Amino acid sequence: MTFLDLGLSASVLRAVSDAGYENPTPIQQQAIPLVLAGHDLVACAQTGTGKTAGFTLPLIDRLAAGRAKARMPRSLILEPTRELAAQVEESFTKYSKYHKLSTALLVGGVSADDQLAKLNRGVDVLIATPGRLLDLYERGAILMNDVRILVLDECDRMLDMGFIPDVEKIASLIRPDRQTLLFSATMPPEIRHLAKKFLTKPLEVHVAPPASPAKNVEQAIIKTASLGKRDALRTLMASETISSALIFCNRKRDVDILYRSLQKHGFNVGRLHGDINQSIRTETLDAFKEGKITLLVCSDVAARGIDIKGLSHVFNFDVPTHAEDYVHRIGRTGRAGLKGKAFTLATAGEKKFLDAIEALIGDPIPEKTLEGIVPQNPADAKSTDLRDNRRDGRRGSGRSRGQKPAPAPHKTPETGAVSPKTNTPPETTTPVPPPASAEAPVVQPAPPAPAHRKPEERDPQQRQRDSRRHHHGGNDRREHAQPKPAETVAPTREPASQEKPEHPVRDHNHGRTPDAGRDQNRGNRDDRGGRNRNDRNRDHSQNRSDREVRDNRGERHHRRDEDDNFPKVKGFGDNIPAFLRHPRKA
């Protein structure tokens, strides 16, 4: 079967012929006629089988008639990563060169000004990541009213990255009579639930068993120790003829470490992970595609969306923790009918991940041995289990933020017993000598005199009173305090009665009168002068009483003086300028 048998237009066939393709892949043979007929489609095929052209070519013909309106795209393609979105845009540009279709790319990490400018002119094909699309929609920069075709590409990857809630929200914003196309390399239950919810009577296309690697990719495992992984990788690459290769790591930190190590040993290498600026990522990826970089160390963010022609090798520096990621990683090589090689470095601690991969693909991965490679160390498995246990312990019983660690136990010098270490010194007791005879009475030692308690041993209220007393002068203020007024005479204490009061009152002043204690605690002296605060308050009350009179009805009135004709102005005293004098009304 050729592309002529799929029902594509002459202009699309001409663009395909210019790209150098003659025969369609199995997924293209089954998907293209169904998309042209307008059916909803669920396509499951492994990576590298031409799924992108499976929906790109028929969409060009479907959108050939019509014109887009401002801020209202006619079709929407959702991609999990920026790299994959850029690759789909390149595919549309390549195959629609004989059509006047406009495309726009909405991805994060770059300025949105150029993207908004394209949207305002109107686009036929909008290729976006879920996060940036929702951001612009909430700002009112894009409308979904005219979207008639929705494509969900790499759905299993979007599931792994947590984009399914965003995908569901976006699908609910589009008109229900749309055509929906779903493409995925695997078909977990969550993807089937998504297809059942948003697709209308979809037709399913299964080209290969789910999560099965390509048959033209040679696979092998090299078992080594964790400390000898980098040496094993260099030895392995020296034994192979490499035109271009991807090296995958599980963590971004390992990507940086391995990149610096290979660069130090003279390899032509680049790196790619999610924390790198988008412009640098694009520049590095373009250099790798052009052959300026031979080795590219990357994380799983690049496992999808990188279509490198003639990629000869894929090296898994770490065994992927998710079995599906193994299929996507090695699917970068052996594309379009070409042969490729995929090697995985495995330690003893990664055996459980390796078993999951073999269970998923249904076949054991052959082992390859090389001279000079450090064999596996059983201690790696124990260290991995130990890290897992520590991680679980931190989740369950770890101390919260701000909580102090438990005190370390220490031995007491007398008995050697282990007790928790505290800040207070251990209590010392006087040993009691044994009695001289059985008839002699045992004399108990007298109780020790009450010592002054330390600040940490006092109750909170006592510490607050002591700190206030120390701030205002403490006991030294009592010696210089003014004599007490005559009306504040401390009552004499009555002899304690035998009966207890019904409601005992706590003595907060420790035997002092409340007024005296309050004056002593506050400090009776004014900071700006030597007068007593009580004297100033008493003078103020006396002046106020002289100026107040009461009439026959008991109402209080102010007595007017001569100075009351003009208000007092703070800062001038009696010398008030003329422009501030305003006589009061009588």
C-alpha cells in the first residue's frame, strides 16, 4: 500500500513525496482513512512508528477549506512537552507547504508576546502544552468556541506528568460535536477512562502490543557496580561505533554530573533537562540534530518528542523506575525501519526495576559482558534498601519543622545509668551514714534551705514579673521610691484562722500592698525629670478639680479663665502668634 491509496489530496501527496516517503507505516495505513472520515479515534502504537504523520496529514486536508478567526483556533493539539510540541509544528510546516494553513505554538518558558500576536491574527492549527494554554485562556487571550478537532498526543506521558486534570478541563471547554483523536504508546486504565469520557463512539487501532519495543532495536544489559558506572559507560562507548546517541539518567543532578564527567574525558557531549532555560534547550537540541554534538545526556523530559534521524544508540545510565519509560527511551532509536542499539547499565539495587521492565515487555533482556567492567556489588542492593527505609522513615516519623532533636542520652558519673541529657544540673544529695547499731535512732538530715530558683525553673508568671521588675529598676527602685501617700496604708495582717476561705486568693504581690507593688514594678520616676509620677498625676487632678465646678443639678462645667479665650497651641506656650489666635465663642 502507498500513500496514493489513503485518500489524501494531491498537494499533501506532493509534500510527502518531497520529504522522501513512499510507503505509509502500519499506524498510518489504519489511522489516516478513519481521520479523513471524521471518526473519533483511539490509536495505540509504540514510539517511532509514525503516529505524528498519522494525524498531521489528514488534518491538513480537513482544514484546507475554511478560514480561522482572531483568537479562535480551528484545531487544537495537546502535547506533554515543549520539544514534542515543536516537533509537531515542524511536521505541519513540512507537509502543509502547499497549503495556506497557519500554525501557532503555545509552550512555557518563552515570551508569550509573539504567541499572542499569532493568535490575534487567527490560526488554523494550535499546538500547545496544557499549562500555557490554560494560562492564556484564563487571561481571555484565546477562545475555544471554534475548535472542531482535538488531538491528545502521548496521553500516557501526560498521565505520568500529571496533566490529565488539565486535559479534562480543556476538553470540557470545547464544543461537544468535535472530532477527538487520542494517541498513546500504552493504554493504562486511566487512559481508557479518559477516552470513554470525552470520545464519542471511538474506533480503536492497535498496531503492536502495548508497551512493546521495536523489533529492530538490539537490547542488552551490562551489570556493574554503582561506583563503576561511569567507567563502564566509557568502556561500552569505546567498543561501539556511535554516530549519535542519547544517554538517559533518572535525575537532573545525575545529568549534570555525568555531563561534566564525559566533558572532562574529551567527549563531544551536551545536556538536556527540565531546569535548563528553554532557549538553551532549543539551541542544544538543534546542535544535536545537526550533528554538532555526538552525545546528549538527558532526563526523561527528552524521552518523548525527539526524532533524530540516524540515531544509532541509546544508553540507559540508570534503569528507569517506571517500566513504560524504558519503552519510550529505547524507542528514540530504530525509527522508520532503521536498526538501533539500546544498552542499560544495571546495579544490584536496580534489580526490581529491571524485573518490572522484563515483565512489561514479556521477554528477558540479554546480558552483555565486557572486559574491565567492575561486576555488581551486593552491597548496592543493601544501600538502596537502606535509602528506601530512610525515605519511608522521614515520611512517617520525621520531626516537623522547628522541632528540636531529642536529647542525647548520657551516663551519670555516680551510677553510670543512661539518662536523657538536660540543661539543669543533676541534684546532689548528701549520703546518709548507716546507723551505728540497731537500737540507735536514725537521724534524718535536715531539709536544705530553699535556694534561689533558676529562671527556667520558675513558672511563667513569676518570670514575667521578674523581667518587668528588672526592666524598671528592680529592688534598687525601692530604696529611692517616694514616701507612700497617707491614704495608702498597708493593712495589718490578721492572725490566720483555722477555717480555710471558701475561695482562696492567690497573692501575686508577695505580701506587699497592690499599689506599692504596682508603683515599684512600673518605676515611679519620670525619664525626663526627677519628679515622681504619682506627684504629677496628683497635681494634674488637683488643677482639674480647681477648674471644675458643679451646678445645682450636679452637672460638671469648666471654669473659664482669661487664658481660655484663646486656645493653647502646642509648641508655642503663652507666646502664640497672631495668625493662630481665634477667640472662642462664648
